[in-house]
Amino acid sequence: MYQENTYELHTHLYGCLNQEDLRWLASRKEPRWHIFQSSFEETYGHKPDLEGIFHPQRSQDLRSYSVYESVGNFPRFQCCFDFVISVAHADEEELFQVAKRVSGRQKEPLAEYRMLFGPQLSMEEYSQRVQALCEGFEQADQDGYLVMSLWRGGDLARHQYDALQDLMKRSAVVRKRLVGVDFCAKEEGFPPLEKKELFKRIRTDNQNNPETSLAILYHVGESFQDKSLESAVRWVYQSAELGAHRLGHCIALGQDPAEFLNTERQESVQERIHQLEFERAHDLIISCAESELESEIVRLQELLAKGSGARRTGDRSATGTCYSVLQDSTPDQEPRVTVRYTEDYVERVRDFQNRLMKRLAEMPVVIEVCPTSNLRIGAIQKHPVHRFLEHKVPVVVGADDPGIFDTNLETEFQILERDGLSRETLSEMMATARKSHSHAMSGRA
């Protein structure tokens, strides 16, 4: 009912692999079991039994190793992901076949698949693998397209983007099948503002060369262990301000802040300064009294300038702030801020979210939600899609890693229907997806 009538816009290629695919991968090259074994032992405290794991009689054991069904246990999810990594080698022939197999069985009229390569590849090797993927999608003879996830750390993303641009000039099949770039994997420590110049360049290239334009997709607000909820919300909004076309997950933006009531979170003093400066620039002051905002920014800047290592006892914040500076820091640590989620501050954060969602609704950006992934990994009590829709933010649905979660796009829509969304609303989300694919968002001619 749903899957055949909408587009799949958020799924990772190797996250689509099922048991049959894993058996095939293991048969073509010897698995690198040390990757999975190390992850499994660290998580479960004992060694996995891999003897004959691909025999039909051990299908349930294979499922337990490769399908994540827990809630809120990221190490267990990583174990399942590492099982896939162990049997995969990502050589050119494998990539060609995986793209062909996965796209060949897609039920959606159009699907976009994301792929991330690490920094170990030379740019020549990187380009050869992208070429192989595009040729695989072409052979499948479906509307299956590639989105390359660029490396978040350092300057590698720029070099990878350069390689993609060069490859599109040389290869017709890459020009046809490559439709976007993405940023995924670990989010902590990689603020979107670091990619400001790259985003600007991509959008300029899109305007100058619409026949090879690429959509900018960005995972954000999904995992934010290194910061406060409000800073994670800010990262979501800043990603849209920078020009991202679609934003992945955005849990922080819509998660009920009441789930943080009477808890504390820590972030760096620099992150808190960025938060205060954002509140000032956008007239959304929630962290302290408006009359004390300027002096508080100066106070934190001076504190940061002193350097870490000083013992900070009795360090006072401005009246009415939601946070305090951590009392102790060691010589190799930047001073940190502890944010307290009182009843009053929870309501201020809720208002902060609501006002930013209202602004996002007026911007050319779409949020991608992945219900199973968000509920199992994020362990959120209520999916934020309801708040997104309440504030009229455009939303599309994706399966994320359907092989690892044992789901598909049909199931994801059914989850939202059981969670209270009407069929009319779901139909509107399906229609949003049909006009939010990367070709359309990037303005490709």
C-alpha cells in the first residue's frame, strides 16, 4: 500500500543486506571475523559461536548476530553492524554486485542508497569504487541512485567531493546515478559549521552546472552525547541554514524535553558560548536572563581564555542561568558546563524547539524520519515526527538500515499509522517524498 507508492530517500546500501546477501558475501571471500569477534566479546563478555553460522539450521543464530532488536543499546547495534563489515570487503566487484542486487529487488518506484568509504582509500581507489556502484545500479535497470557519504573529519570531505566532480565529468553512468552527498556516522565532535565553505561550494557548483547538481543530505540531531539538548537542536537548524536539502533523523529537534527533566548534561564551554551567541543572533534567548546575556558570553570567553587545568571552586554563573561550570578540570581538559533540566528550563527548551521548527517550516528543507531506527537506537519515548508535523515541517520516511533492523519502508509507515498518524497524513508524507528526491531538491536539469 505504501512502499509501492512513494520513494525511499534514507537508506544505507550495506544496511540493506539480508541473510541471503550475507551468505553470498561470505562465500566469495573469507570473512574478517576478528572485527565481529572483538566487538561481540566487548559487548557480551564471551566469544560468538561462528562455526557453521551460515548453515540453514543456524538461521536463528545468524539473525541474532546480524539483526538488532534491542532498545537503547548502541554497542549491540554496533555488533550487528560489525557482522556485516566482517563479511564485506567493498572491492569493486562486490560493490557492483551489491548495488545490482539491492536495487534490483527494490519495490519503491525510486530509491536513493547511501555509501560511506573511509580514509584508507586513495582518491583513485575511491573513484573506482564509486564507478562500480553506479554501474551496478545501472545494470539493475531500476530507479536506484547513489548518494555518497563524505567523511566528516578533517579535510577529506573536500577531496572526496573533488573526486566526485571529476568522475562525473568523465563518466556518463556516474552523472546519471550519483545524485547527492551525505554526512553520516559519528556526529559528536563534528559541528555542521565546519562544513560551511564546502556547502557553499556545492551549492555554487549546483547553480553553475545544474546537469550535475548534487543534493546535500546531513545526518544531525540523532546522537548528541557530547552536548546539551538545546545545542543539538541548534546544530539541526544550522545545518538547514547552511543549505542542506534534507536532514536525517533530527531527533533532538522534536524529542520531548520532559524526557530530560531532573537530569544533567555536559558540554564544553566553547559549545555553550556558541549556544549563547546563537540565541542572541536569532532572538531566542533561553539560557540566561536577556539582560545578562552579553556579560555571560564575555565571562565564559574569559574563562576559556585562562586555559584548562585550574581548579574552579565557587565559580558562579549569571543569575537565572540553566548551567554551571564544572568545578574541576585537569590540565588536558577544556572546562565544561553542566546543564540542569529543571521544570522551568524544560519549558524554555520546548519553546526553543517550537520556534525553530516554525522557522524550518518556511525553509526549503525536508526532515527524514526512520521510526524503527530512532526508537531502537535512540530509545525515545515518543517519536518526534508528531511535533514535526504539528509545526508543518516537511517530513519523509526512510528505513535507514532495513537489513539490520529487519524492516522495510512498508513497515515503517505501518509503525507510524499504529502510532496515531492518519492515512491522510501518511499520504501527504508519501507525496512529499515524491517531490523531495535529490534530483528535485538540488535543481538538477
